Amino acid sequence: FLVFLLLGGCSPRVIDEQQVDKNEKIVIKFSHVVSENTPKGLAAIRFADLVRARTGGYVEVQVFPDSMLYKDGEEFEALKSGAVQMLAPATSKLSTMFPEWQLFDLPFAFPDMTTAHTLMDGPLVQELFTDLQEQKFLGLAMWDSGFKQFTNNTRPLRKSEDFQGLHFRVMTSQVLKAQFSELGAQASAMPFNDVYQALKNGTVDAEENTISNIYTQNFYHSQKYLTLSNHGYLGYVVLTNADFWKSIPPEVAKILEDTLREVTIWERERAGEMDQKQLVALEREGKIEIAHLSQMERLQLQKTLNPVYELLSKEIGPDLVNRVKKIQE
Ligand code: LMR
């Protein structure tokens, strides 16, 4: 078996390449649904590269982007059955099994990313991570996509009345459905990799997403209007199968966890940067008309969407919802 050279200190490289028996290699299949040129896509690749270097190739992380292996709705079963070992689904997608994750879907829950990170790195998420064990999942980290914006084909969306009658694609979350019914719009849940086609053929005529997804999935090719609303947060839980993780030698698991901690910081920085850069790219392409909401318009939308908080309180209890409200203060 491997001899581990525990160098300690700040050098994370602990396994020497010469000592790796290729037959003993650990392979981690990391499946996700977005493009490589997104914060999540790039962070998964960076994690794979760093892990390969730091374990001398003993651990090979194979990244499968773009729903190549599994799409939304299939990923979780694949993780349970051991067909893949890592995922990074949006929090909203966990909510069919664990409704508490809808806290992150609450409209206008976070005034800025720092506030979202306070929740992500605090005790509440540790409690939600504990609940994941029911399904034999282990939560390893939380990554950013960013704030969601609205796109549609009918008119610039500024006031709640503008949403009347539109048909939005949403992720699988009751809070997201409720958000659009409060605005008088229709909402249908569908997997991420079906959205481009659904917008193109008119199955839906609107959606909400982060700039990196709107840009890299070419949603802007079949949407006329983009409203910069920052109305909702989109983030990910980096997940593994708890039994699989336990089967990794502890020294190796430590390298993976330390590397993931470092990649998480990197990922969040990239998310901020890419959001701005890809918005500039959208502006340059000029294919989609971009509306910036004024503070008054944001407040009006926020007020219309307040009842969503009560709906979630009824579903998961007021305590958790109040804890999110406290973080906003
Ligand atoms: C979506 O389904 O719109 C997003 O969750 C995709 C993603 O993973 O960013």
C-alpha cells in the first residue's frame, strides 16, 4: 500500500507519485449540469487538477460537465448507487428531498453575496448538512453561482404587473413556483439541460438564472429581455456519498477536504469576477435588451413577494425562516 509522506505545514502535497500503484487508484466521478466556462465548471476542474498533483495521481477526479452523464432528476440516484461520487447541485434541487434548502430560494433573501456567505458558512448550513445523512449524502462545501436575473420574450420586467401571464422555467422548488404565482405568472419545473430547447421552441417564454448560465447556455439567443434584479441567490452544495467518503483512507480524505476548502474560496472569487465579465460580454453582443432595476422597483417587487416567506414558514416552520431574516439585519 501507499507510504504517505506527511509533509505537514502549508505544503498540501503529501503523496509521492513514485509510490502510487496505478491499480490502487481511487477514481471520483464528479458529475454536474453546467458548462465548463462557469464558476462551478472551472472549480471542478481545478479540484481535479490539484487533487491529482497532491496525491501523485492516487486520486483521479474525472469531471463530467453539461449533464453529460446525468441530468437533474437523475443525479441523486447516481450518487446513491455509486455510479458517481461527487455532485454539486443547486440548493433548490435538494429541496424535493430536503425542503429546508428552499431557504436559499427565498426572494430578496440576501442583499449581497457577503450576507449569503454568512449563512453558507454558518451553523444553519451545518444543521442542513447533518440532515443530508438521511440519504447517505455528505455535504462537503458550498459554492456560488451568483444572483439570479429574469429573462423573457415579451417585455422588459420592471414591475410585478409585467410578469402577468408569462410562463417561467424554474428549478424543482415550491418556493420558486410560489414566487412566480405571487407575480401572476406560470412556472414549470424542468431539468437545466432542457431549458435552451424549451425557450427556443416556446414551451416556456421566460426563466430566471445567473449571468454565467444565461451566457454559457446561450439562453440570450432566444430571449429578448434581461432584467438585472438580483432577486434570488443560486448556490451549490458539493456532495458526496457518505459511505464512499468513509472508504477513503483518512490521510487521503484530509487532502481532498483541504483542497476543497481552498477551491471553495477560489470558486467564490471566480463567481464574482465571471458574473461581471460575462455581463459585459452580453452587453457587447447586444442580442438581449438589458434593464437595470431601480431601488424603488426592487422594493416594489420585494413587497409583492413577501408572502412567499409565510408559505415557506408553513412548510418548514418559522424558526429557520426567521434565522434567515435575522441574517439580513
Ligand atoms: C439551473 O437548473 O438553472 C441551475 O441550477 C443550473 C446550475 O447548476 O447552475
